[in-house]
Amino acid sequence: MIPKISVSSTLAQNISYACVCSGSKETASLQLSEAEKSFLETQFKKADSCTINRLPNLLFFGKIKTEKEYYQQTEMARVAGAKLFDELKSTNITSVQLQNLCESDFLTAFLEGLLLNAYSFDKYKKEKESFAIESITIIDDKFSDTQIDEVVNTTKATFAARNLVNEPLSFLTASQFSKEIEKLGNEAGFSLEVFNKKKIETLKMGGLLAVNKGSIDPPTFNILEWKPENAQNTSPIVFVGKGIVYDTGGLSLKPTPNSMDYMKSDMGGAAGIVAAIYAAALNKLPLHIVGLVPATDNRPDGNAYVPGDIIKMFDGTTVEIKNTDAEGRLILADALSYAKKYKPQLVIDCATLTGSADIIAGPHAAVVMGNTAENLDLLKQSGLNTYERLIEVPLWEEYAAPLKSPVADLNNLGTREGQSTIAGKFLEHFTDYNWIHVDMAGPAFRKEKEAYRPAGGTGYGARLLYNFLKSLVN
């Protein structure tokens, strides 16, 4: 639940108060007792936050380290907001005032961290989460309703992505995924066209059809579009998301512990791009955006595709199957080829694609590569802005060599070494436009909570891509 958020120029005395500051000196204007001042000084020497109980209310102080870079300070404000939520929850306080006492403005990030930490996925629990913040007052009369709406909408989008990733296959089949996208589109105003299996067969999307052969559920190919009348771009930005709603590995079966047991998250890339378009539509960004989501599960039924098979992709490329667990690149390749029909300004694909990316970046960042330096720089800056960071790796030609096949145009695996880049080179084959590939295998799903990032689906990509889109608006 999103709380009521209002703006005021004056502090109320009977409501809990929270601020971000760079030190105790900035709190001089607050009516603290000498004991409270001393306690705050002591706490700030050893911690980045301090809570003073004035029950039934509390005072909370988040410390921003001035020696850090600006994007790191912004993240400290988000983390402070997350800590504030935990303090409010522990004392069952449902109203709070927020203020920024730093020279730079960290109020938006402070609010964002507070809101993002309020997420819970309790749909399948008997006991539902009962605590919710009811009201937040921003102590800054320059803070606009537009700023509030933007933070609320990007939070809602992140929650939507988290929900999609957290849903089990018993609910979120490919067809149900389309229905969930449709609900978001109806709310925000973007359109959705869904290709069923017969249409996919007519289009000869061989990658998507091959991966789906082992499933009892049909695949879908989803086309999302946000096209406002005031769109500033003549050619659309196209997002492509890997929509593997569950990945067993197919006949190249994954082990269960710490592998297959998390594979409901293998559509994290699709969830991220859907959520970014949802946020763009809610916030009325003046950009033409298209989203392409090929969706299926990957299971080892009796008619499943097998290593040694040769399949023909949407663009006519033939691919020798070396491993049925390298399935994400197959469905993405069909979508990347389909994207050519839009004559796009830029295509960004997002996928939980390789374990290699997780090894490179862990849960703290995604691996990125592409053929458009200017857009890569903008996207990496958005990664810093949102703290959904990106580590760039090169697309050197040597990484394409392992994809050669004696019996087809390509094979779908290559070698174990350099696998994240090899997978990128496979995808690159199907592009002839400005293109960026984001491999988010690490940060899409967490085993343990960290600040405002919950255990389970994190919603990675929603805020990153929205911030990138916003940077393109004149």
C-alpha cells in the first residue's frame, strides 16, 4: 500500500520526524535536549543512523558521508529511508515527517528508500503483512506533486516487477504472464498485442517454438507499446525481455539446490522491461517505447528439444543445439530479429542469461555490453543514479569463434570460459541496429534481504530503464 504523501513548510510537534544530514551540526535548529544531542554525536561516530525514542513518536537521523561521490551519497539516503521504515515498523508508528538537512538534496532518495522497503509478497500466506505507513509529510514546500507522483509510480513499477518474479509457475504460465501485462497496460495506458502459438508458428519463430516443445503450456509473444501523441522520438526505443517463466534447463537438467529452485526468476528481464514501460506510461514520458516479451517455460517433456537438434530461427539462421539450458538466447534472438521491423532508434534487451554474469558481478550489478558507446554511457550513468549498477564487458570478435558449428550457422553454447560475452555475441548476430544487452542474472533475485532490496525478486531493471528513458527526454 502506498501511503498518503503531502508537503508542508513547517514541522508538526506530535508526529515522528526523520531527516538526512551530514553531521550533528545540521540538526541545531531542532529542539533536542542536551542528552539527545550527546547521544546523536556518539552514534554518528560509529553508525550511519541514529534513532531517538520519544514515545509514542521517534526521531530518526540518517547520516550522509560528504567524502563519498554523489551517487553513493544518494544511495546512503535510500538506505537511510529503508532503515527508517524498519524503525517505524518495529514501533508500529504509521505517520512520519521527512526533511533534508544536507546541502545537496537527498529527499527524493530518502523517500524512495522508505517506500521501496515497504514491499512484501504475502499472497500465498495465511497471515498477511499488517503494518503499513499511512501518511508521510515532506517538509519542503518546493517539493512538487510531480516529484511525489514520479517516486510513487516508479515504486509501484518496481513492486509490479517484484510480484511477477515472485509468482510461481503454478500461477504465472506464459499465458497468465500476458494477462498480468494486460492488467498493467489497462491501468497505465500502454497497449498490448499477444501472439498465440499458432501465430508464432506462422511467423516461424524457431527459437521460441523449440524451447516450448517440452511444455504442456503454449508460448506467447507479447508486444507492449507506449506511444503518446507528444512523443519526441520518430523511431521507437525497443525493450526486449527474456520471459522464461520457469527454467528446468530442459533435458540439460539443472541441479535443484541453489539453481533450479530459483528459476521462477528466469523471467526477471521481462519483468524489468514491462515495469519500466509501465512506469513510463504512468509518468507520461513523451517517448515512443515498444516492449517485446517472448514467453514460455523450459521443461523436459517427451517431445522436448534435445542437444544435437538444428533449429531455424525467425530470421532464417540455423542453430545447432549444444545445451538446452542455453535457451534464453534462443527466444531473445527471435525477438531481436522481430525488432528490426520497427526501425528502432535503440534496442535494449534484458535477461537473466548466464551464470557467468553472476560470477562476474554477483548480486550487486548486471553485466552490460553493446555496440553504441553513447547510449552505453547514458545507461551506465542511470545505473549509478539508481544504484542498479552495470559492469561493461567488450564484444570482441574472438568471443564469436566458439559459436561456429560444422552443421549449422551457429551453435547455442560456445565455451564455458567467457560465457556472458559469448552469449552476447550470439545475440549480436541477430541485430543490425543500435543495441545494448543487459545480463542481470545476479541482481534479479536475492537469497537474503539487503536494505530496501527484499529477498526474492528485486525488481532490478525497472528503475534503471525508467531513469535511462527519462534522460532521453529533452
